Amino acid sequence: MGELRTMMQMLKMSFLTRLEYRVDTLVATTAVFVRESMNIIVIYLALLKFDKINDWNVDEMLFLFSILFVTYAFVVSIFADLRHFSDMIRGGRFDRLVIRPRGLLIQLILNNADLMASAGHGTLGIILFIVSAGRVGIVWNATTIMYYVGAIIGGILIQGGMFIFFSSLCFYFVELESVREILYWNMRKFAGYPISIYSKLIQGLMIYVVPFAFVNYFPAQYLLRKPDMANYNELYMYIAPLVGVVVYALAYVFWRISVKRYTSTGN
């Protein structure tokens, strides 16, 4: 309970800090929303021309994107300090955390939450969900609602686990921005589309290495049952929410092992 209170206090402090500059916060949130919205508009216009992508229509694609944006809205709040963890290592700022009487990961989680990016992505994700969810043929009942909530939590844990994993690698290599760019940000871009349109190599990466397929594609398949699901094991749809727990647990264990290698930069 003590650690939970600490995390909540850090989130509160981040929120109050942002409110000190309300105009800047509003402008930054709007900028994130507009930037991501423009990408969706471009994709939407392209889909109107081609009608479908591998039998996925416009509304189904928007639903796929909605899960991606909603989950990332939570990730960018909870794990914001881990996005550029290598900078913290190089600048010696991690030393401040080492000498404090709290768990290192607890100090990083919910600290310095990027509420502007969270609000921008979250607002767009909710809008996309409202626009698409009632038009894709999903029967919303207790089972599907519980699955959807579980899938959102699982998607948050998968991405949070990946942030922790890449941050853990910084204890070995320090500079990993290029690797993170390839394996996280590029895979996240790919995840906006059905993975069945990609080569077997990309599909394998998104299922078994950087499991973005379990963030939105397989959860969407559970709810939509598109024909291209025949290319994969049906079990993937059902275990998607649980994959997040497994990924996060493995990342946490790797963090605990890796942080023991840390030596101060001396700054």
C-alpha cells in the first residue's frame, strides 16, 4: 500500500506541475491530438479509395486504431520516464533514484507523467472507438465488454513491459535509441494495420518478439472474427489479455537482474 500511495502521489505532483502552465498544457495536448488525427485522416481517405485492406473495411480499421491509441494514452502516463531512459543514465540523473529508500522501478513509474500526450492520444482513441464500435457488428454484452477491458489492460502491460525491457538493456549498452526506434516505434506504426498484410518475417516479429499483435490485432479479431484469422492459431485471440501479464512479468524479472549491473556515470 505504501508503494501505491507513493505512485499516486507522484502522479498527483505531475498533474499539478502541468497545471502551473495551463496554456502550454492545452496547446501541447491539442498539438498531439491534431498530429495524430492528421495521420488518421490520411489513412481514412486512402481507405475510402481502396474500400478494404485484406477484407478490413474503414470502420474496422478505425476500431483497430482506437485500441492502439487508448492503450498508449495510459502507457505514456504510467511509463513516461522510461521512454528516454538512456538519457537519464548518461546524464547521471538515475543516481538520484539509487540513493532513495524506494524501489527504482516504483520511482520511475508514474513519475513525470506526460499528461499532454496521454490526453491527446486518449481523446483520439475514444473518438475513434465511438465512431467505429457501433458500426463493426460487435455484439456488446457482459462477455465482450469484460474481454475488451481485459484487452486494454493487457495492451497497456505489453507496451509497459517493452518500455521496461528496453530500459533494462541500457544497463548493458547505454545508448539504444536506434534499437528502440526500430523495434518499438516502427512496430507500433505497423500495428495500425492488420498484421496479415505483412510478410511472414514482420508477422513473426509482431507476434513473438515485439508482440504488438496482442495489443490490438488479436483482441480485435476476437470481437470482429475476420477471415484472415484463419492464418493464425485461434488460441491467440483468447490469450491476448493474458499475454500482457506474461510480458510485463518477464520484463520486470529482466529489470531486476539488469539493474544490478548499474555503475554510476560519475556526473
